[in-house]
Amino acid sequence: MSLDAPAAEPQGERFEDGIVKRLGLRFALAEGVGAVPRAAWDAIANPAEEPFDPFLSWDFLEALERAGCASAAQGWDPKPLLAYDATGALIGAMPLYVKSHSYGEFVFDHAWANAFHRAGGEYYPKLQAAVPFTPAPGRRFLVGAHRHRAGLQAALAEALKAVCRDNRLSSVHVTFVTEPEWVKLGAMGFLQRTDQQFHFFNRGYRDFGDFLDALASQKRKNLRKERARAVEGLRIVHLTGADITERDWDAFFRFYMDTGARKWGSPYLNRRFFSLLGERMAERCLLVFAYDGDRPIAGALNLIGSEALYGRYWGRIEDRPFLHFELCYYQAIDFALARGLARVEAG
């Protein structure tokens, strides 16, 4: 797959074209995030002035590649888009994949694919700018604190369109973007769509009890009753950092596979990925387990950002009333409030 620098349109030089010339920008597609030096990627993916997003980190994205989850064989061929300045320094990037299907995106465009096919076109392969298997909103135009930040983002968007056009792909999709990126892309001719998620926002609560005090009396009573019933005869444990062992990942993977078998049919992640996550990002992982005696029967995995707790996966091998909400929501809120995090995105 090739990439040529985006050409100026006939009506004259655009703002982003001026940035390309002024900075001597060169665009390239890499053979995966693993082909990019870790420090260079992280410097623009999680610069100091932005809230830390664990899903954009080199460790997370490269783990997906190394484990074979984000790979050409799985229909997620990693081709990150990179922007270099005249000195050869990496100053911009996008997590980008060539997709041969629409699975694992959590944005459902199968109707578009069917319509495209009926019209005589080939919808796949397509380009997807996203974090695989992760419906968490975040930045997709990765640019650090550069004085030409807006221009660089616009130039990346034009380069993205050039990749699609020059390789005769059907379309390019940029999903789960931030609101400013959504607005910018709309102004550049991208079709916009919206959906909804449910997030918990910390309104300055000291703890879960403080949050309960803000609720109406009946809701407060019902929630307390629900939580008490969920943990009857169980022990709830939070694990993070060095406390997480390979045995814990074994247990969680059983839960994850059970959920996949019941709901998805084909889980996207393999056991190797969770080991890599534990090796590289244990301090950013929160496992919430429910034990019946010494036996874990259910668990939830969250990733910890600098402002948010992100719920990702859950599973169980025994069905208990209200346990899903307890592990995935209420325990996550407990943890987030204790850490002073601004919100919980339960996934």
C-alpha cells in the first residue's frame, strides 16, 4: 500500500497545503505501530499537556499487533499514518488499519456495505482510523504541543483521504473521535454521525456514600439493597499493578471467553494479549474479581487513565443476581472516586 503527499486542489493553496510546504512534511504508512520507536509514538500519542489515554499508548497498540489480534490475518492490517517534519522528526500520527470486514469496531456499517455491494462496488477493504475493539472516545489525530497543531491535524486528514483515493479503497472511517475532531472532520467533508454512551461523572463526591446521598431516597434505598444482594456470600477484590499475576489473567480469560461464547461468538482477543498487557501496563489495569471462597467466579477488566476509568471486559462462570452491575459499574465508581478520577466510561 502506498501513500503520496496530498496534492493542492485546483482553486488554490489550502491552509493544510501551506503547512505541508512550510514544515516540509512527509507522510508515510508504517507496517504497524511496532515499526515506530516507542518513545517517538508516545511523545505524540500521550503528550504531557493531554490526559493520558491508555488505549493510544505504544504498549497497548503494539500488544494487539504482537499477540496477532490486530493483524492482516484477522482483518485488521495495521498501517499507522505518520507525519515527519523536514528534520525527520515524527510530529503527527494516526492509528490506522486496512479492514477486510466490519467486526470489532462497535460502529455498525453493514447496511452501508450491503448497499455498496448492491450498487456494484467493493466495500472492503476500507480504512479505519480507530483503536481496535475499543469503543472509547479519544484523539485520533495524534499531534503534540506543536505551534501548527491545527494545520497538522488538517494535513493528516487530507493525507488520510489521499491514502484512500490513491489505493482505490471504498472509504475511510474515523471512529470514536473527540468532539473537536468530529467538528473539524465535518468541515473537511467527512460525513458525521453520532451515537450515545453512558458515562458516570464525579461531581466532587468523596466516596460512593457521598454519591448515594445525592440520589432520591427511593433510588438510594434500592441501590443499597441491590449491592448487598450482589455480594452475598462473595468476596470482592481489586487487583492492580504487581498484585496481578498470570494466574489472575488465566481466571479473567476464562470469564472473557465465556462472555464471548454467549454474546459475540468469536472473541477478538487471545490469552497472549492479556499477558502482554500485564507485563507492560499492570499499573494501568484494574481487575475486579468476585470470589466464592477461594474460587474466582466473575471478573471485570478496567484500564486507568489520568482522568477516567475505562471499563472494557467482564465475564462470569456462575450467574448471580446483580453481580454484573456490581463489578462493572459500582465497583468501578468506588475505585474512580477513591482515585479522584473525573469519570467512569463503563464501555
